[in-house]
Amino acid sequence: MISNMKATELLQRRVSYSERAFAELVLWRLPFPLPGSSHRFKYRLAYVVDGECVMRYDNEAGKGGHRHYAGAEKSYSFSTPERLIADFKRDIARWNHENGNA
């Protein structure tokens, strides 16, 4: 019965990159896809520098996957949790390089 099925937390981790920067990764497996998504994952990955979220990947009901980077929001095509995390880490490295935060 779907009403008895619950979301399963797969990942909740805070990763320190420096005294000024950290990433927070939260990933859940859902019993059914969110509206606007074709997969059964809910995620929120954020990169915070000096107390400001400078980049975020997330998916919302009805909105689907997207990422916020450099002040712009663009859709994000989710394929697997591993690919999501790899893309997020790649963008952290890119942000650090572009902003002298390496």
C-alpha cells in the first residue's frame, strides 16, 4: 500500500572545504516520483561560502530538477545519484576556480 511506504534517507552529509566553505548534501529515495520528475529521488545539494549559498542543486514538486549557479537557475537533467554528486563536485571546483576560493 503506497500510503504506508516512506521516503528513505540515502545521504545527509556536511563536507568542509575550508574554514569559510562547506557543502551540504541531502538525498532521499521516495516511494513514487515527485510531480515534474521521472525518478524517485528528492535532493538538495548546497555549497555555502562565507555564510551565503553560492550554488544549489535541488528538485521541487512540480518544478523538477534544477541548479542555481552564478545567479542563474537552469534545469538539471537527473540521471543517477552518483552522476548528481559528481556534477555538483565539478561545479564546486569550477566555482572555487572562478572565484579564487581554491
